[in-house]
Amino acid sequence: MSDPSSALPLRPVRRVRFDGRLPGDKSLSHRILMLGALNRGRVKARGVLASQDVEATLRLVRALGVDVSVAPDDSGVDALAVHLAGLGPERWQEPRHVVDAGNSGTTLRLALGLVAPYPIAVVFDGDDSLARRPMRRVVDPLRRAGAAVLGRADGEYLPLAIRGGNLRPLSVRLSVASAQVKSALLFAGLGTEGEHVVEEPVVSRDHTERLLRALGAPLEVEPAGGEGARRLVLRGPFVPEGDHEIRVPGDISSAAFFLGLAAAHPDAEVVVREVGLNPTRTGFLDVLRRMGAVVEVSEEGEVWGEPVGSVRVASSRLRGVTVGAEEVPRLIDELPLLAVLATQAEGRTVVEGASELRVKESDRIAEIVRLLRPMGAEIAERPDGFVVEGPTPLRGSPGDAAGDHRLAMSFAVAAALAREGTSLLRGHEAVAVSFPSFFRLWESLEAR
Ligand SMILES: O=C(O)C1=C[C@@H](OP(=O)(O)O)[C@@H](O)[C@H](O)C1
Ligand SMILES: C=C(OP(=O)(O)O)C(=O)O
């Protein structure tokens, strides 16, 4: 790990060639560990992401007293082999200590739903970024179902203490499209008698639904009202059983930094293998295509209902695009990167309906504008997104990742695309949240 106090020099990259696997999917890794903790039986998972966020979920699973063993998995980048021997939630213990969710919104929100049906008290805390992120979106529906939750600002912010048990059936129409809230409520339904209904206004990543159905849960997914809206109906209780094995596919959100660089760079070819191609996650590939990029996708199989395959992207002439609210959840974590690529595209790029970006690890709208302007980008902040006029040549500049892994990696792409000048990134160590080997792999790209 590099020295956190020093800035990392990032030079423009002359030639981009990459062909291989990248780290395992973060969303799937969290969910597999939590469902493994709930399961009555053994779960053997390979290719689990070895990163700080997933460490937080491992801390939760251990704190509940679940028997879990973790070893490096040499067949992947930043990969773990995890074996869980779950005895069902009746055997969970009340954690003796505060559970540290670190920087991970997914850990905290999903965990609140996971433990809510059971009569145990769990206290959560996390880092300063997580302590600024809103939790009432999960806490309120859990309270309405009968869980007791205490926390700062009436349960909006960490630290949070929950004690559940004996919940009433959940019936929730989400006002924001959030896979974290949806998943938390489905998890709560798993331990609760009755028919639970969750409606989302626009489809968000559906890993939880796919995993639950693969495990045999009585879950129906149907269209609801508006375009892209979905209604999920789960009959609880359902506790998964039996022995299961899974190999976690690569994370398209991590792959996006390599694929995006390839699209905007004049001499590039990148192939990412064995990556997850769940259509609720591939909005970034669709937007790249709309920008005129050469994107080839080959679907090669399925893991627990999740399509998996390879993606190839080569140097392309990009043009500006508009991305609206109905598409945002399918590429929410790739939007700061899209701002970088838009600086190299002909014409105007507009992102709207993305105010959720302001409550991620940082305010990703304000911070990406702050990072890109000194490099020569023409980018304007909007309350719910940004507008970029391109193309503008970028030049190396100092920048600060604001403790946000996606911003650190987006800045690395901008630095690689710069015509001249070395960029200096402060806070580069944030990449350990989702992609610890990022800079080791990035350094293998050829510097000018
Ligand atoms: O469910 C998940 O695994 C995630 C959902 C998204 O958050 P929201 O559900 O808050 O939009 C995303 O930004 C996050 O990186 C992971
Ligand atoms: C928003 C993210 O994660 P989380 O919400 O789990 O912190 C992310 O990985 O970009």
C-alpha cells in the first residue's frame, strides 16, 4: 500500500493494452456473504472481492457468530475464497462490540434489513463519510414494520442501534430507485411472516432478486405502472438451505475504468474477461455505444442467474450524449467516469436525474467538477447532474480524491488521457474500498 500522506504521480498514457480478469463484483460479494450467513448449510464462494468494503461485511458476519473462513484466491485479482457454515439466523449471536461498517453504504443498509426480523440488538458505526449518508430511507420502513432503531438525527445518521423481531409484513413504494433499500427490505421480508411488497420507480440492480430466486425463495417480480417500474412480492419467511458453491464474476463497475479509458484513448484496446453482464448493471456499456464507441460483448454463461462474459472496447471517436433519470440507476457508480470521457467527446453531454450522486462516499457531482476544471474541462454543475462541453484537451493537474474510490479511479483515467503534464493525486489509497490492485494494474499501462 502506498504512503497515504503523499500524492501519487500519474502520467499521460501512450498506449493502452489490457486483456484479463478484474476484481470480483462488490454488490454480489456483499450479498453472498449475507445470504451465506443466513443459510442453513455451507456456502463456498470463490472470487469474492478482497477489498475494504467487503471486509466490513465480513466483520458483520463474524460478529453474528457465523463460522467463516477466508483465504486468498490465487485465480483472481483482489480475490478471496470464503467458506461459510451457517446454522440459520436462530443461532446468530448479539454482537458484543459495535459493528464497524467502515465506508460501505451497502454493508450498513443491507445489514439493517438482514438483522431486523430477529430479536437481537446490533449497533453500527462507520467512517466519517458513511456517517454523513442518509439512512432513514431504510430505517423508516423497518420502523413501520416494528423494528426499534435509535440513531443521530432520529435515525438518519450513524451510529445506529437496531433491535428487531416480530415484524409486520412490509409494503413499501420506494421514492428513490435504490438497490440498497430494496435489498434491505427484501432481506427483512425473508425473516418475517406474510406477503411483502416492494415497488421501485425505476429498475435498479437486481442481484438480490436473482440470488434469492436461485436459492428457491418465493419471490415474484412484475412490472408496475410506469416504464421501468417493478413490483416485487416475497412470501416470507424464507431461510435458504443446503450447500452451495459460487464463483463471483468480475465487477463491471471496476472494469469500467479500463474500458472507458480505451474508448476515449487514441491507441487502445482493452478486453475484460469473466465480468458480470447483468442488464441492470450494463448502462455504462449502452451509453458508451451511444457515444459511438466500439463495444463488443460476448455472453459466455450464467452464474446463479447472473449473465457473465467478456467485453472488448477499442479506441473510438466519441460524441456527447444525454443520460436521464430512467437510465441513471444502471450506471450510477460510473457517472463520475462518464464526466471524464465526456471531456473527450464531440459536443454536449448532459446527465440529469442523478442527485443520488450527492449522497455517495462524497458529493460526486461537486467533486468531479472540482477535479476536472483545473485539467481544462468545460463542466458545469447542476443540482441533479452535470453538463460537459467537449472535446477539450486535458492537462495534468493536482487533485484530491475526497476519500472516494470512484473519484480516485476517475481522476486516474483523466490523468492518463491528458495531452501533457503529470497529475498528482492525493487520497489515492481510497481505491482499497473496491479495487485495491487498481494502481498496480494501471502502472502496467505504458506511460508517455
Ligand atoms: O446495492 C448495491 O450493491 C449498490 C447500490 C447502489 O447504491 P444505491 O442503492 O444507494 O443507489 C450503488 O451506488 C452501490 O455502489 C452498490
Ligand atoms: C456508492 C458505492 O458504494 P456504497 O454505497 O456501498 O458505499 C460505490 O461503490 O460507488
